[in-house]
Amino acid sequence: MDLPEPIEKIKDMKNAKWIGLIVTLIVNVALMVGSLYMDPDTGYYVMMVGLVALTFMMLYIFGWRDGKQLAAAGIGMFILIGAIWGPMTVHRTYSLEEPEMVSSAAHINWFTKEYTELDHGIYVTGGVEYALDEGTLTPYKGDVGQQYNFTIILYSNGTFDEPPQVMVAYALGVQGTIAKPMMVEAEPNDTNYVDGKEFYYTATIQDAGIYSHVFSVNFEGSQPHSLNTTVALGPLVGDESASYGFYAMVGIPSMFCNIGMLFVIIVLLYWWIGTAKEKRQSWDLDIQKKEEELKKELDDEDLESLKPFTCDQCGAGVGAEDNFCPKCGERFDEVEE
């Protein structure tokens, strides 16, 4: 890949490769910080494409041209920025404002695995309407061992012999540990769901970290299904520094698997193109050498055809103007007419 001369000279600087690693790290961290302030989907794709492109170009400019060295430097870079990305995400999460109240957003048929988004948050079945609203969590941020209160209001125009199964599921984000307790009625004697009936659950959380939660009302039967709210962030348990180490370790495989593998694929493509180019050059040299040998053989045959006489001693071709045999050196005496 040919670069403009001023850029090409960068790789000739003293310690160019190590300088390139530092510059690449700084640029990548700046890109990650910028992506945090974008829309989540847009920010992710900008970060994914940007990190891969910037890492490859910066390392290449500063002299990491060998395929193996480029791959090793890039993998090391993504491990490092992955370790930075985890704590950076934690800090960004703790700086967010408390999310708004959540309401029902989708209906899920767990038997058929059908997911249906609701336009107005209302699910209708058998002429009965259901809606969840004003889902809250207090406190949003707290300490380890503290009580956290989840509340939600169920609206319906139906009558019930027993309270519906209202549940809150909360999980420590990346660890995959999830709790699904049933919520209880705030006022057991209240049987009017038209104006809303409140359910609550109080949890004592012992593990620090970033949690998320979702509310649902479950319907049993031959085809179990549920009405679910959107997933909300919280609670944030413990000081943010308590999560840095864990999320740093999580950030490494997350960054490498989601983005670093794309870099490896591009490096492999770069190596393959370079290897193919070298093979092509080698093949061209072989063809050129064979053509030159063939031309020399043809030239020798043409020279022999220009020699009409033969030497009496060795039989080699002799030209009309030759006084000596070009092969054995036999002298030819001039014959006078």
C-alpha cells in the first residue's frame, strides 16, 4: 500500500513503532469516550468501525508492516483498550440520570416464542385489557446490603378470584445471575383494577455492581404468556470503584470478541494480499528467466544457421570470414583460385 511521501517517512523515525502504539492508544480512547455520548446503536457502530480502521492505519503508518507483527500489536491493543472500556462504561453508567418510570411495552407468548410490541402499552385477550404502568425503583443508587423497593401498577377491566402473577426480574448485568420474585399487593382488599392496583417487592442486595430490572404480569394456561415492560437500569449497588476491576476483566473478552476479531480478519486479508503479491512477483521472475533462456537458445541456433561451413577437425560451424575454428581453434589456410 503506497502512502504519500511525508506520511511514509514517519516509519523511519527513531522508535517509530513504540510511538505508534502510544498514539494509537490515545486516539482509540478518545474515540471510545466520544461514542459514549452518542445514541447507543450509533455509538457502537462508530466505535466498532473506528477502532478497527484507526488501529490498522495508525500501526501501519508507524511501521508495523509485517503481518504477524501487525496482528500481535493489534491484539495487544484491543486487550488494553478492552481493560479501559470496562471501567469507562461503569463511570458513564454511574453518571447517568435516574431513568424514567417504565410501562408495558411488549407481549410474549412463551409457548410459541412470539414477541409482539404494543402500540399503547395495552394487551387485550378475551375482551379483558391489561396494562402495566409507573414501574419504579427506589433508591436508584445505594449501598451493599441495602433494601431496594420495586413498585408497579396493574390496570385491567377484568375481575380476579386471585391476584394476577406480577413479577419483577432483576439481574447483575454481565454476571448473568437473575432473581425473579413475585410481587405482593400493596392493598390486598383492593379488588378494583380499573383505577390501578399497586404491587411491590423489597429486595436486599448483597453484591455490588450494575443491575437492570424488568416488570411483567404472567398468564398461565396451555400457552404461558406475559405482558412485559421495557428493561430499566438499576439499581446501582455500591461505589462505582468497586466495579472497576470486575468490569475491566469483562471488557477484555467483550471488546476482543465483538470488535477485535474484525481487526484480525482484516490483518489476515492484508497478509493474504501481500503473500499473493510476493508469489506473483516470484512467478513473474521465473517466467522472465525462462523467456531469457529460451531467447538465448534461439539466438544460438540462429547464429549457427549463419555459418555455412564446418570445421574438418571438430565439425563446428564456421563462417565464411573466419580464419580460426571458434570451437577447437583450427587455423584455416587461404585457398587461392
